[in-house]
Amino acid sequence: MELDLDESSLAIGRIERALSRIEKALTERANRPAPAPGANDQSALKAEVTAVIGELDRLIAEANRG
């Protein structure tokens, strides 16, 4: 199953939005005074990174097939 242009555009859009959320979270974290961020902040950030990696893996796999 090949990714068509619309599916690729949607995947890229999801990646861009997730990267934007990661960037915002890291900026907020850098500007936040001590104490260190809680586990919930870290879990949310890890989930965003995992989502980006998953989308990239999917795009790479489809590109290798087609």
C-alpha cells in the first residue's frame, strides 16, 4: 500500500504539529524556575516524541516500498 500525496501531506502535518508542541514544551520548561518539571510533563513530551518517530518510520517504510 503506497502513501498518496494527500496521506503524505496529512502525515507531514501531524509531524509538524507534534514538533511544534515539543518545541513549545521545551521552551516552557527552559523558562520555568526550579523545581524540575514533574513526571506528567515528561510523559507528555515522551508521547509527542514517540508520535513523531512513529510518523517518520511510517513515511520511511512507505518510501522504501514505493
